[in-house]
Amino acid sequence: MRAGRRGGKTTIAAVLASENLLRNRRTLYAAPTQDQLESFWAACKKYLGELIDAHILYKNETEHILQLPNGARVRGKTAWNADTLRGDYADFLILDEWQLMDEEAWGVVGAPMLLDNDGDAMFIYTPPSLRSRSVSKAHDKMHAAKLFKRAQADRSGRWQTFYFSSHDNPYISKEGLRDITQDMTRLAYEQEILAEDKEDNPNALWQRDDIEINRVTRFPTLEKIVVGVDPTNTSTGDEAGIVVDGMAHVGNYKHLYLLADDSLQGSPKAWGSAAVAAYHKWQANYIVAEVNNGGEMVAAVIHGIDPDAPVKMVHASRGKQTRAEPISALYEKGIDNDAPPRGHHVGTFQLLEDELCQWTPGDDSPNRLDAHVWAATELMLGKENTLERAVDNPLAEYRG
């Protein structure tokens, strides 16, 4: 079931769980967060209130269990991954906000627990925005959309698919819905409200086809390598962007090679250590960070880990779109001459590529994208670039 925000997904899950209880089945409901679990639990208690008040149903608030004397029951759990689902079984398994869960919650634990009773499973999701993808525990951030697409194509009768947008819920305020959508970007509206799966944003600066066509598995001897760092915003829990780019001349043109994406979510020590490790692994010339976005702090963190790691701080004099546009243009064939596309990914970097192909200029740019833009700008535009200027760092010595 693919549905928009406030579309009634959790209410439907609670109704189905209650009906299955009265059919003497065991339902296990799982959602990533405690808030989602509590919403489901409150709805179940509302629908089954008469049986609870009559003491026909056993109720355990701590374990979120409603159970009949014959063992039929509803149970709710929080679950990001397979481990949090272990030790239970069910006739009916409901995985809510499936797009945020590790896929193994189904393949490793969920599916086997249904074997004894030939049980059923229900997957509920809203297409993940860039923001929600940053907190997802899934290895493939589009796994829910891919599963839905396979289910739609199924002709064996194994699957049923359901789709509805937030507008289809008759119980929410239409005026309120119109009001909040005025504060949303077009892409966020299409994903969160219309519940449309989006692999690419037509307004993005990067297009997946361009990345795919220029993808390589090998690269020439590189003349310069830079590690781009965009520190995490601890207030939002974003990841710190740590991206490695290299440059080499091929024919008459500079070519950009994206070598690694080591971005992670963690403490300053964690991402600082990852940046230093990338610097040494790739024998980079230096690490680059933006002064406007914690550059001074980046230098202090990195030098606290490795005093000899050179850090170059650059200052942004123009907006992010203006800085990103010349880098995205490297992926496209020149229109005024025969210049070839010059932006190459050495392998596949799904999370970074999702950010590149989903980001709408004007929105807050994600950290992987920013780190890539800083490194690529340093390599491809260098001192000729008028979009930022180098800020001297007396602690650093530069190679190359």
C-alpha cells in the first residue's frame, strides 16, 4: 500500500489488525518509531474498546498486546531492522513505513515467521523524500518502490496493490492540506502528498541518464585528488558529506572522476576520522571544506586527529545553485563544440546519485552533494573559478 501523509495508513492497519484478531489470527504490527506504534495502538484500543472493557481481551500496555483466551492477538513493536522482529510469529504481519526499514526485516525474519500458518504480509509506505532517506536503515533507499512495482506487475494472484494520496482521505481538512502544501517544494508535494514514486527530479541539475552513460570502472593516472567535506548539522541529524574526487587530462580536456563516497552519520570524531582515512587511502593532495559551513571547525577536528593532514578552506561568494551548475554541466556533452562529457563516476554511488538527481535548486542541499561540489570545483575550476576564493590556513601545507 503506497499512500500519502495523513492518508489513513495507520488507521487501515489498525482496522485490519482488529478484524484479524476477531478471526482468531495473530497480527504483528511493526513500525520504525515509538510515535507510529502509539498511533496504531490507540486506534486498536478504540476499535476493540468494548471487548477490553468487558475483560474479554487481555491488554498489556507495556508489550502492546491485546489477546483473546484462545491465543489470537494483536501485538505492536518498533522495528528498524530484522533483529527487533525476532522471537515472534504471526498469521498477519504489517510493516508500516516500510521504506525506512532494513530490507532484512522481511527477507530474514518476517517471511519465515509466516511459514507455519501460511500467513499474509502487508507493506505500507510513503515514497521517501531526500530528508527521510537520510534516516532510513534500508540498504537500497528505493526498495519499497521497487517491491511495489514488482507487485503491480504480478499476475499470479500473490499480490494486491493499493494506492491513494493524502487528498483521498475524506476526514482531513482540505483547507489545511492546501495550506501546508504552499510551504512544500513541488517534489516534496508529489512524494509526500500525492504519494508518487520519483527516481529522478526533472528540475534537478543532474540526470541519471547522464551519470549512467559516463560511468566507468577504470580511470587514468590522476593528476590531483581532493577530499571534499561538508560537516553534519547536529540539530537535524544529517550525515557528514565526505567525497573523494580526482582529475586527469584526457586529450584536450580536464575530466572529473568521482572515486569514493565515505559520508556517514556520527560525531565530529567519527566523520573527521573518515575524512582523514580517505585522505590517506587515496593519497589526496588535501581536504577541502567551506568556511561558511563550519570550515574552521572542520580544520580543527581534522587536525585533532592528524595534525599533518592539509586542509584548505574555501569561501562561498554565491549561492549553491550557482556553484553546482558548472559541475553538473561537466556530465553533459558540450553544446557549442565537440567537447565530450567530462564527469565520471568510478563505480556506483547510489546515495550520492540519489541526492544529485533529486535535489531541487533552492532547497537545502544535502551534504553528499555539497561535498562533491566543493571537491569537484577545486579540481575542475581551480584558481580560475570566481565562485569562491581560498582562505589561507597557516596550519596546512599543500601538495600538488
